[in-house]
Amino acid sequence: MKRIYSYVAAFFVFAAMCACGGSVEKSAEDKADGKTIIETGYLEAVNSYSFVMPRLGRWSSLKIIGLEEHGTIVNEGDSVIQLDPTDILKYISDKETTLETQIAALEKLKLTQANTRSSQEANRQTQLASFELKKMEFEASRFESERARRIKELEFQQAEINLQKEMRKIELNQIIENIDLKRQEIQIQRTKDDIAEAEQLLGQLTLRTPIPGVFQVQYNWRNREFVKVGDQIYSGNMIAVVPDLRWMKVKTYINEIDFLKIHKGQKVAVRLDAMHDVVFDGEISYVGKLCHQKPGSDLKQMVFDVEVKLLVSDDRLKPGMTVSCEFL
């Protein structure tokens, strides 16, 4: 009988162990199936406009004489940056002086050419009269001796050659005059174009924001300070940024182990670190294709970049705020 009780007790112990083991395994499976991926990130405006110093004609740098205050809320079309027009105005003034000189030179050139043409026409008339005279003398010498007739013939030929030379000089002079006039007119037109281009640039010295948002002054790497009035800014340098505060996205990442568990369009619960109890709906809008080391990580943890688009617009959402993303 004791042996039977021993078998029964052993059976119940074995059954309990089996039941316990099955419960633990099921709990692990449930945990794996319902695993939540949570990553940190920061907010960034979906749309933003960067003010980069443009190259305005021949000017690769200009001074800032007006700048909106950092952090100011601006509306579309507001003037936020004013560049100094002094250099351009001085250039226009110098070009206008040059233009006056060139126009005066053109008038002088026309007068000189007119005098030259008058002089050449007088020479042509003289040579033509000489030609006609020598022609008459040659025709009248038919009754004279052969030697005298030969002399008159040579004089007539010389007068004809002189007349042809004078006519050729007039033709060549006309070509030269046209070239000189064209050259001078081209210089004048080029100067006028330079003035018109510079005057057009004056309207580009006032920079306006094409979108509403908050005006953020950028860092000037030349003097290691934030951009301010009086700074000489070179083309290509960033002056300011205006992010549109109406719509935000989250810049975050996903561990390489979880990369295949997410996809574009997947829902994400976004929580501000400053208001952890408030949940904002979002969805994955971009998943990076390249894997890289996690920024600021001492360990060689490899991640993929991810962007999450927030589906709601809220005044409490500001660029740069830190958040946590729960990938559902």
C-alpha cells in the first residue's frame, strides 16, 4: 500500500512539474508575440525654409543691416532679413558715370567720322576732277606727237589709279566706321545691362519668408557667434531657418534586430518627454536603407534611420523636443 501511495505522489508531482513548465513556456511566447519596440527621438518640422546667403551678381558677400529677432513667430511674406545695398548703389553710380562717358565718346566718334567722310569726299571730288581733266587732255592729244600722247596717256592712267584708290579708301573707311560704332554701341549696351541687373538686385536684398513659422537665427562659423546685424555674410552661408510649426515629424531610429519588424505606414504612438501621459498618433513615413552606428553610443549598436509623421497638429509640439516612439 505504501508503494502505491508513493507511485500516486510521484505521478502528481510529475503532472505539476509538466503543468508548471507549460505555463512558463506559454508566457514567454505571449511576451514575444506582444513585444513593444520603444525608441527615443526628437521633433522636427516637416516643412522648413532655410535662408542661405545667395550670390547676387558679382557680389559674393553682403552685410546684414536688418535681422528679425530670434524666436519670433512670422507669417508668410514677412520681411525677416535686410542686406546692405551700399555696395550695389555705389556700383550703379559708377556705372552711370561710365555710361555718360561712353555716350559722349559715341557722339564724338560720330562727329569725327563725319569730318573724315567730308574730307574723303572732298579728296574724291578732287581726284574725280583731276581724272576728268586728264581724260580730256588725253583725248585732245591725238593730234600731238607720239611722245606727248604717251605722256598724256600715262598721266590719265595715274589719275584713274588715284581716283580708284580714293574710292577704295572711302569703302574701307565705311567698314571701319561701322565696326567702331558697333563696338562703342556694344559697350554702352553692356553698361546699361549691368545697371539694369544691379537695380534688379536691389529688390532681392529684402528676404521674406515663404512659409509661416518661427524665425531661428543660425550660427556664424566665421566669428563663432550667432548671426547678427553688421555681420558680413558670404554666399552659401546659412543665415536663418523658419520651420513650419503646423506639422511635425520625429527623427528616430530602429535597432538592426528590429528592422524587419517595422514598415512604412505602420502606426506609432508618440509621447513627449515633457508630457508623457499624452499620446500623439503617428505613422512611419520613412525607413532608412543604410545601417550605421547609433549616435552617441559607446557600444557598436547598429541602427537604421526612421522618420515618423505625426497625424495631428498641436501647438504643444515644437522642433527639438525629445519624444519616445512606441511602434505598434
